[in-house]
Amino acid sequence: MKITQWNTTNFLSKEVKINVLIDDERSKEIQILLAKDSIMREHKAPFAIHVQVLSGKIWFEVQGQKLELNTLDMISLEANIPHSLGGLEDSIIRLSLSKSDNIQRINAILKKPKVQI
């Protein structure tokens, strides 16, 4: 038995922080600390994903539509659907991944170079 505490946080101003909370033979659950005004640039996952806001408020852009997700809202996407997200408030996100997916892919998203306008 293991108790996972999703509300343990350490927000950094305008930063995104990734924590692997569960990675076992059945599932992979990632905590994303999405600080206010932080952004995860457009990316896609090779497998279906589920994104749930555990606390806070975010915007989530998918297929040309920018949605506002509030505490306890969840969105599910099939594989290879481009999407981006950003913090409207300091937010705790639960990302449920396929067991075949990997955390290195998530970390690579955070390292994508910023586009200069």
C-alpha cells in the first residue's frame, strides 16, 4: 500500500515542474506543477492521455480551441493530438500516461526552445 500526496507542492514563478508520483506495472501518473503564467508549448503524445486539474485553473488549447479547465475538470485525448496548456493560476495537474510512454518525453517538452516573436 502507498499513499500518494498530490497536494505536495513547490511552485516556481512562471515555471513548470514535473514529478513522477506513480510508475508501477499498472500505471504511470505524473504531477505537473503549472505555475501562474507558465506554458507547456504545443506537443503531442504517442498514446492516449488524461489531464485532470486537481487544483487551480488552466487554459488548454487543442484543435484550434482554447478551453478553460477548473479544479476537478479533466480532458482526455487520443494519441498524436497536438495540444498546449498554461497556468491561469498556480495549478496542480494529474497527467495519466500509457505504461508505454516515458517521462523523458515529458521533460523534453519542457526543454523546447522558446519561440522569439
